[in-house]
Amino acid sequence: MEQAVLVIAATDDLDLQKRVASDARERGIWVNVADVTPLCDFISPAVMSRGDVQIAVSTGGSSPALAKFIREKLEPLFGSEYGQLADILQRYRSDILKLPRESRQKVWKAIINQDFLDRLKEEGVQTAEARLRDLIHGKSIV
């Protein structure tokens, strides 16, 4: 534990978990004790990732099982197209930000919506990028 910067204690032995937490704190190391929130310096949310898009669910440590259940309910609602859209936005963000405010707002509104996500999923990244480029250059799209 001498070189550790983070400790996670996950045992069925509460006394051991308390000792680990105490030892970690004495050394200035952050500690998480699984299922014992009062002994934690931080809690770990249930996380789902779609590329750069991350959704974290937390119950404040009261029930990691509930956080996991909620995350599992959300997973089918957020497909890979959300990560793809984040990638596209990363590539074109600087171009969008160069637009006048009103035009920029129109572009954001045109691409951050369910229709654009559905079309991205159905038609692919290249078509979505072409639509975005047209929007950036002031062309009307259907």
C-alpha cells in the first residue's frame, strides 16, 4: 500500500475493511469500502459508456445494486450512435463554433435531436457528417 494512490476494500470481513480504511487514511490514500458508505472517501457509480458519452448512475452509496439495475435499464435506450455523434461533434466543433451565434444555435438544434440520431444509426457516419457539413456551410438539408 506504500505506493498506492487509491484503495478499494471489497471483502466480507468488516473488521478487515475497517483496518484497510484506517490504514489508507493514515497514509493520505483515498479509500472505497464496498457496501460500507460511511467508510468511503468516494463512491463508484454504475457507468455505461458509448464512446465519449458516459452516463453514471449513483444512489449515494445506499444501494449499488439499484444503481446497477437502473444502468441496465438505460443501456438499451442509448445505442452506439450516441458515441458516434460525440465523435462527429468533436471533429466539427471548432467549425461550428466559428459560425455566428444564430447559425451555430441552428446547427446544434439540427443535429442534437432524435431524428439526427436515428438517421445516423440508419445511414451511417459518412452521411451524417455530410449533412453536418452542409449545415455548417449554410445549405438546407432534408
